[in-house]
Amino acid sequence: MRRPRIAPWSAFWLLLAVLYFLIPMYATAEFSLQTGNGQYGFDAYREILNDPSFKSSFLLSLRLAVETVLVSLIIMVPTVYWVHLKLPRLRRVMDFIAILPFMVPPITLAIGLLRELHPLVTVRQLTWLLSSPQQLILPYVIIVMPFTYRSLDAGMRAIDLRILTEAAQSVGASWLTILFRVILPNLRSALLSAAFLTITVVMGEFTIASLNQFQTFSVYIQYIGAAKANPAAALSIISFTLTWGLMLSILIIGRQRGSQQQAQIGTTR
Amino acid sequence: MRRPRIAPWSAFWLLLAVLYFLIPMYATAEFSLQTGNGQYGFDAYREILNDPSFKSSFLLSLRLAVETVLVSLIIMVPTVYWVHLKLPRLRRVMDFIAILPFMVPPITLAIGLLRELHPLVTVRQLTWLLSSPQQLILPYVIIVMPFTYRSLDAGMRAIDLRILTEAAQSVGASWLTILFRVILPNLRSALLSAAFLTITVVMGEFTIASLNQFQTFSVYIQYIGAAKANPAAALSIISFTLTWGLMLSILIIGRQRGSQQQAQIGTTR
Amino acid sequence: MPGLKLQGLHKQFGEVVALRTLDLAVESGEFVSLLGPSGCGKTTALRIVAGFEHADEGRILVGDKDITDVPANRRDMGMVFQSYSLFPNMTAQQNVEFGLRIRKQRSAERARRASELLDLVGLASATGRYPHQLSGGQQQRVALARALAIEPSVLLLDEPLSALDAKVRVQLREEIRRIQTQLGITALYVTHDQEEALSVSDRVVVLSHGQIEQVGTPAEIYGEPQTVFVAAFIGTMNRIEATVRADPSGAVESAGHRLPVHAARNWTSGLHVLMLLRPEVIDLRPLQGDTSAGGEAMTGNVKSHTFLGPVTRVQVSTPIGDLMVDVPSVEALSVSIGARVSLTWDPASPRLIELPAGAENVVGPAAIIAEDELQPA
Amino acid sequence: MPGLKLQGLHKQFGEVVALRTLDLAVESGEFVSLLGPSGCGKTTALRIVAGFEHADEGRILVGDKDITDVPANRRDMGMVFQSYSLFPNMTAQQNVEFGLRIRKQRSAERARRASELLDLVGLASATGRYPHQLSGGQQQRVALARALAIEPSVLLLDEPLSALDAKVRVQLREEIRRIQTQLGITALYVTHDQEEALSVSDRVVVLSHGQIEQVGTPAEIYGEPQTVFVAAFIGTMNRIEATVRADPSGAVESAGHRLPVHAARNWTSGLHVLMLLRPEVIDLRPLQGDTSAGGEAMTGNVKSHTFLGPVTRVQVSTPIGDLMVDVPSVEALSVSIGARVSLTWDPASPRLIELPAGAENVVGPAAIIAEDELQPA
């Protein structure tokens, strides 16, 4: 009378979710391999991979993504840490601020409009920024704030931040030591998940980049998608494969930590 | 020597965040009121509000948003509840599935392509769906899954789901009674936040809608943004104001519950 | 009120065996405690009875009715949980009424019953308060009222006091016992706190590693432990390794000393045993000058004192090992550290447990550390 | 080792006063406990000493050095926390070495010291294990080693045992005391468990509502409570409202009965007092047949028994109220419920506390429920 560990109908949900991603994937893949006349081949892939815009736009987006990760972590980690530690009452305010960027369409438009309003920017030194793709980092940091915040918030909730900080203080650690030797190592999976979400969001962001007329990866995809059907499907598959590696790595790292935590949870029974 | 409750430099962050939203807002508002020649007036607003596409696209998006909320909650609430209750080991898998939709650009393209692949859909009855805007609900439910999942997950973590369920069972409650009388009332703020995020995301979604050539609110905004500068700014302000009411209501409701929880946390000291 | 029978319950979580064919019969109206360290299976047993877990093997009977396959919400068991389990969105009264509402009782009837029960648990004044407005002790009172409201056939309590302060704990355990006696309800109580188990139960079941070590009245469990585990787990016990001597009046030998033990009369001479001696049955007397103790007393030097309130626990190092002796605190003042004392006891007091050949580390702190180390399993 | 002085500490959280001008001097090498119910301010006091909170007013001195404005990480205080506080990303050894690493000690030196300390706390074998591989008791041992590694001037312990099982708790508290004595370190210990405080401390400070109720050795706190609160909080106490009688041999009157109390000699006749009597100092004897007790004994009927192991607590209803009497468990078997018994005590045993005029509800369960209700404040 031993019962199976996983109820059958939850496996059903899992299956449904997987199918929901696999069927479009399959259709897309199938379509990308069509060369017309019911024939199959890699023509579409060759076309994409030989397009110089593919490489340049992909590298631009990747660079922006990595820079966004760095800037947003440098801003958010100390802020969220401090709010958790000293200002738990502010957590609700932070929760609120963190969903503000979801009102993206009006706000991003507004930021796009900032370009039209150059005269307002009186600090002359900023003009180099406004004409380089780096200006996208600022709106991107805002757009990914909800993801960064939620990852960090969840990560910090999972460890007993205050006790760990105080324990480190009591044996003499300074704030920097606490942050780098005690807090960050125990937030590894939260940091990875924040970084990963940031990268996928930035890689996929279209509206701001296109309004500002930068040729990012998503703008390139959009262009191909509108112009050429089969290569667009091939591009879908390629970009999917590129992000997949990143996905798996985070899952594996996350699982290692997860099993540690489960061992801890096991002791409470 | 009484110290202030909120450290000054955290107020600085708050200020920065607010400024970051207020400056573009101000610039946009200022621009929307320009009528040319340095004059100010409500011409742009009048133009938008008199455009019949404004109302029809807004109502379409709102209807899609509400339907997406209903479908995604009906799917996700029992699933997340069950995973929390019976399959805590699956939580990590769920976390993983929940970030899949962030790989939106390739996947949405793929779903867009599904339209080209009509022949694959052999079930004839589905064709009405494929030609009506309702077909957007399916991809939208997937896109908002991360938000729905995270809100519900956080809400369920905050209450002791298992104990509440078992307590209700022990006095004779059936699953439906437990769900509607015990679990949902204690998830109110999580449900509101899930619904709210869903609405803002759906209202702002552009790529899928435009690829499928439906005239949703964001497609309308994009069209106006590309075509007419001042009315676009006015539209920004209008749509910002429309979402603002919803925002405030959730914040207020959330705060009521929050103060209750804080009272509870206070007893642990 | 029907009784409760557990027959051959067996439960495994993956590799870990939580319960090993557990048999237990709780009489109608009896208050039985399951007592043991973390991971001994006591909570698993209770959860199986409640219907929250399913046994791999075995049956559960309430009265004559087999409820093994009845779902949790049809078992009619009142349950009080370890952590606060009140529904946060309902007042105390609504919490108590919840079970009655499900049973479709009329509103007036429900209200009457709820106020009756809140009265019973001493919270008549808190009907309109929400859980977060109640202290921990009050929340558990309401939880008890909620469990009793449905007039359950059996009351299950899963460490209901462990989240509370010591003072409230003592007070509430007495009230739980009073209410249980008053209603004559059959109760199964899970705890890791031996004092709690001894003070409220009709019978105590000591569990270790999913198996029953001993079942008995509190006095039996405390006074006549049957296994090394029970002797170590319940109260403080001096454990002295010894060998049974051929002696018609009964005696054992330890470290070359003869120790009078009536119980030894019935044991085979030469048997390796553990002699058990409670600290409170040893008589401690200071030795004047350098006189050595006469007759059958043990002599030793005082090593340390621990003040415990009514008594002070004195640790005395003797040739047969360190012995704990409880002395009334007023008398303990005259026994300074290093003083030479004589220890005597009624030969009827010590109990003996046979030691398996080659058993080691059953005595002394090592045995207790082993328990501690079991926890993460 | 320097001592520790708290001078006029005052702390308010919003409207709630956590500490009211607290003064306390801990001698060098002394083990002092702060004892009180939840919300009495004991943890706040400790956190102010550690530097995690800042007092609104008052000074903290270690030896002669004023450290009030020294940040927490320069105070050189070892701290052991209530919840498990080990760094999850470090092994036991790395945890212990952490403070030394900050002090830039060389690797070999650090390793030597860490293994010395893990040895001291009895965990020499666990150096390479991560916190999640250790039991709760072991984690707290490592936390103690980590706190001691930096050779702190003062050791602070914030309910270090409250998350542990009863058995491990007793064992670890004895080891903490042993290690503290061995190192001669000044220690401040916070607990809500009176037995814990009494058993390990040189002196106990009883706190209530942010104020000191009484400071004294465990024997003083237990034997001579100075306030109604201490009498109710420490151990079990019979509290009888009475009036001092004009009687040269010392006596009080309660419900028309004369009760001999030596302590009453020094009190003004007619004063309203609370007579305090520990359950273990009352002598209980069954009355044969219908003979009534002669002389100065109280008579009453047995209401209930509670088995506590070495003793059984018998509740006797008498004309002056219900009295608790602790009887050795072996003798308790002869006292059945309903039996008529006589109660006597040494007139030197009872203590008296003056009651303010019009004081009510200081006796009986109501007084204890009031404590329970304080919790959510």
C-alpha cells in the first residue's frame, strides 16, 4: 500500500506546462526548417548566422544586459539589505516602488520623450550618454527593478538576515566584511536569479530600444520577424537555445543550494 | 538623544526613486500641454479623448486583462496551493517553470507563428478562437504566470498554509470550503497583487497583440507615439492616471492587512 | 465516548522508518501521552490518527469503527496544533463556530455553543477578538475550544504548549486536563516534555525510533523504567554499571564495592546490569572529621551544586562514578564543594536493567550526546 | 576579566517603554541572569549591551571603559543568539575562525585556537561539518565556541537554549556554566525559564515591565521573594491573603484562622499582607477517621493530584483557600482524592509581603492570566 510520492494530477500540470512550451517550440522549429515546396533544410539558419546584424545586435544586447546586471545589483543589494535590516516598516513601500516599473508603457514612452526634451538636460556632460546606447541602461535598471527586488527580497527572507549580521558584528566584522563574507555568499541563488532575469528581460526589451532607434537584439528579431518568416522562426530557435544554457546553469546551481536547505528543513520534523 | 525612526539616507533612496519617476512624468506632462509656439493648452488631450480608437482599444485591453486575471487565477490558485501543501519538493520546479515565460521574445514569436501554421490545428472548433482577440488570453496567461505565481507563492508562504488546511480539515471542512472560506480570505492581498500585476502587464503588452494585428491599447499607444508627438505624451499621462487609481487601491488594502501582520510580528519580540 | 485503537501502524518516509508496527489501545475517556525525543515518530503517529498522513500498513479504530480509509475531514477528531492554527480572518467566536457552520447548525445554536466553549476555556471576554489580538496562550485556548466544539470522538493534541512560556505552559496543561476530565473525552497527547507527559496523563507511551519503549502510568514510567532508553530519558537518573552478586539479601558489585539492592535477589549471579537510582532517594550526610563511613554507605567528595529551587542537586564523585543527589535546598547550604560526604539509600529503591553483553557507552554524558546527534536524522 | 556596569538605561519603542532606568553591576567573572516574562525588557537590555540597540539614556561600562558609543563590532562582546546564528556557508571550524580572521590572525594560529574551542564545547569531531549537518544543540555549541574564540571581555547569551529539546537544554546549560567558570569570563544571560536562571547563575535579576523587581542569588530569589510579582513568577507558591495579628510568637489571621508565622513578629498588627508558602515546606498527613486536627494544623480535603516525578503535587481545599502541597511520590499513593488531611508547617517557613490597601486579584489564577495577557503588548 505504499503510495507514489508525486500525485498523478500534479504531474498532469507539469506536463501541460511543458507541452505548452514544447508545442509552439516544435511548430517554430518545424517551420524554420521549411525551405518551400515541402522540403526541409538549414537555409534559414544559414541566412541568419551569416547576417552581420545578427552578431552585432546580439553582442550589443548582451553587453547592455551585463552592464544592467552590474548597475542594478550595485544599487539594489545594499538598499534591500538595509531595508530588511533596519527599516522593516519600509518593506511595504519598497514592494510598492518595485511594482511601479510595471506601468512600463506610459513611463517608457515618457523616457523616450526625454530625448525630445534634450533642452531640459542642462548638464552638458550628459549629452554623450544620451547619444550612446549606454543611455538604455538607466531605463533598463528601472525595468528590471521588480525582478531584482523580488529575487533579493525572497533571498533575504530565506536567511535570518538580522541574526547573521549581528552575529558577524559581535565577532568584530565591519559592514563591508559582513556584506561580502556573510550576506552575499548566502544569497548566491538569489543573486543568480536576479542576474538571470535581468539578462532575459534586457535581451527581450523592444519598446525603449526601438523608440530610441538602437539596433538591439530584440529590435533585430522584430525586424526579421516582420520581413522574413522562415528566418524569423530560425532566429527564435537560435535565441531560445542561447538563453537555455544560462537557464540550466542557474537551475543546477539553485538545486545544489536547494538540497542543502531541504536538509535543514528536514530537521524540524 | 531619541533617534529618528527612519535613517536619513534611506529617505534619500526613496526620494531618488520618486524623482526618477516624477521627472519623466513632469517632462511628459509639460510636453503634452505644449500647443506649439511656447503656448500651453489641452489640445492634445482633446484630440486623444475624441479619438474613437482610444475608447475601443482601451476597452478591448481592459476586457482582455480582466479575462486573463480570471483564467490565470482559476488555473494557478489550486495549482500553487496543491504544490505548497502536498509537493513542497516541486516548488523548485515551479520556480523554474514560472520564469520560463520571461523568455518571451522567442516564445511569443513562436506563438505568433502559430497563426501561420493554422493547418497544424486540426480541431476545427478552435478556428473561431484563432480569429477573435480572445486567442490573446492564452499567451497572456502564460506571460503573467511569473507574476501570478510569485504573488501567490509569497502570499502562501506568509500564512501557515498546511496548518490552516489541516485545522479546517479536522473540524470537517471539505476542499472547496477550505479554499473559499479559509485560504482565499487570507490570501486577499496576494490575489489583489496578482490581479493588479496581470492587468498592468496585459494593458501594456505590445508584441503579441501587434503581431496578431489586434488593436489593443498598447498598440494604439505605439501608433500614436510613432505618429503624433504631443498627443502621445497626453496619452501617457491619461493611461498613467487610469492605472494610478488601481495602484492606490491595492496599496491601501495591502496596508490594512500589513498593519495586522505587523501587530502579530510585534508579539514575537 | 469511544476508545481509540492503533493496530500495527507502520510508516516510512523514503529510507527513514518513522513508525515500526505500533500497537496501542486508548480506553474510552483516557488521557494518553506519546512521549519521546524529536524524530521518535510521535507526531507521525498522531497525524496518521488525524488522517493527515496515511500509514503504509496498519489499522485505526475508533470504538469498533475502522476509520483507516476515512478522509481527515470525516473522522470527527478535534485537533490542537503545535503552532498557532487559528484562522486569521475570523474572530475567536467565528473560529469556534467554524466546525458547526460546516455541520449546518443554526446560527443561534452555534453562538450558544461557541460562548459555552469559550467560557469553558476561560476566554468568555475574547469572543470578538482576532487571533493577532490574542496572546499565544489565549490562541491555544481558542484552538482547544474550536476542536471541542464539534464534539469530537477523540481529542488530539500535538505539542499544544511548546510555543508558550513556562508559566503559561504549566497553567494551560492543568486546564487541558481539567477540561478533558470534565468532558470525559478520549485524548491522545504528543509531547517531548516528560514533565508535561507525567503530570497530565493517565498513561504515558514512551517512543524511540518509531517503536514503543514502555507504556505505563506516570508513576510506573518514572519509578520502574524497563529499558535503558526510558531510564535515560525520563527525569534524572544515576546509572551505575554493576554485576549481580550471589547474595541472599540481594546485592550487586560495582568497582569492587558491594551495593545492597533488594531487586538483585531475583537475578542470576554474575549478570551484567545497570543499576538505576533516582537522585532524590539517596541520603546525603556530611562526614565529621576524617571518619570513614561505616557499613554500607558510599563515601565521596562534593564536586558541584546546582540550585533547582526546592532541591539542590549535588554532584558527588565516588569510587563507583559521579552520583547526583537531590538535597532539600535548606540542607544543601551546609554541604560545601570538596566536602566529604556519605551516601546511603534504601536497598528497596534501586532498579536493575539487564545489559546486553558488550554494551558500552550506556552510562554518562556520551549516551545523552548520542540522542542530541540523532536530531538531524 | 573586567566587570560590566549598566547605568540608568532607558529605552522606549514608540509608546512602549522597554526599559525604565535600569541599573546593574556585574562583577568580574560573575554569571548574572536577566529573568522575566516576554516583553519584560530583558532582551532589549542585552541588545543594548551588545550594541545592536541604542539606549535613549544611560551608560554602559566594561571595567572602567565607557562603551556606550562604541559600535557593536568594536565592543569585544561574544554573543550567543536564541535562534541558530551560524553562517550557513561556513563549516563549524570556519565559523569559529571567523572572528580571528577579522583580527588578521595567522592561519595556523587560528586553526589551533578553533580546534581548542571546539574541543572545549565537546565538538572536536565536527570541525568540517556545515551548520545544516549539525543538530540544534551542536549548532549552539559551535555558536558558543565562535563567541569565545575572540576572547571577549563579556559573554552575552540571549536565550541560547530556548530552541532545544528539554534534555539537551539541561545538559547544555550545565556545560555553559562549566565553561564560563573554567574561563572565568563575565557573563550576562537572558532567559524566561526560571529553572534555567536559578540553576546556572551566581545572581539572578528578575525583570518586569522594564524594571528590576529583585536582584539576588538563586536561593534569595527563590526563598525570599520581595515582591508579589517575584513570588508569583518564581516556582510554585501558595499565596494567602491575611492580616497580621498582635501575637508575641508571631501569627497572621486568614478567614478567621490563626496561622503561626515567625516573620509576623516584626510587622505591625492589623497590616494586610500576603503570606507566601512553598508547596514543599507543607507537611501533609492523612487524618484517621473523623478526628479533627489538633493545635495549629489546617485541615482540608484533597482535590487533585499531579504527578511530577520525584514529588506529587496535591491540591488541598482548606478554609483559607486551595493550597498546593508537594509530597514525595511514594507517600502520595496513600492520599486519595476526597481524603481528609491535615497540613502543618514550620512557622519559620512562611514569608510575608505587605499588600497595598485595596489590592485585589493578586492571588489565584486570575493573577497568572493577567501575565499571559501581557504578551501581545
